Amino acid sequence: MGVRTANVQDGDMGETLASLAQTIHGRWDHDPAESYTARLLNGEEDELLKKLAEEASEVIMACKDDDHDHIRYEAGDLVYHLLVTLERYGVTLPELAGELNARMR
């Protein structure tokens, strides 16, 4: 497929996730008619969960195609939708980090 995002540069994952999570958190009060994130946060639960599953399957398909750029692109969509899901259910990044750290012991 050869999906490419313009000007992709490596970044600090922690800073990027924290910044994105903060942006998502700030979308609660936005007009759902104007903000996709607000629609996901305030809309039907099943719509968000279906979107999360769809994005996960797109990552799987990109992996099956063994296309690095497409995997990265679809993983970006999956991480965004995962962060929206975590926000909707009140799970913070520090809580998630604690869970992951506990599993590395």
C-alpha cells in the first residue's frame, strides 16, 4: 500500500503520548459536530469500541502486508483511538505506565 505521512520524524514517545492525551482530555467540552474526538468521547459507546477494533484489525492487515510505513500509519490510528478509549473510561497514562511497569518486574 505504501502509506506515507509527510515529514515523519522520530520523536519522544512519552512526550508525544502525554501531549496527545492532554489534547484528547481537552476535547470533552467541544462541539461533537465540529470535533471527531468529542464525538468519540461523548457518543455511543459501541461506536468508539467498534472503531478501536477496526483500527486494531488495520494494524494486523498492515503487518500481514509487511509494509513498514503502513504499519506505522495504522499504529498511529490505533494509539489515538486507544487513548480516546482510555480517556472515556478514566484510565490515565500514569496508571497505564504503572500497569506496564508492574508487568516488567
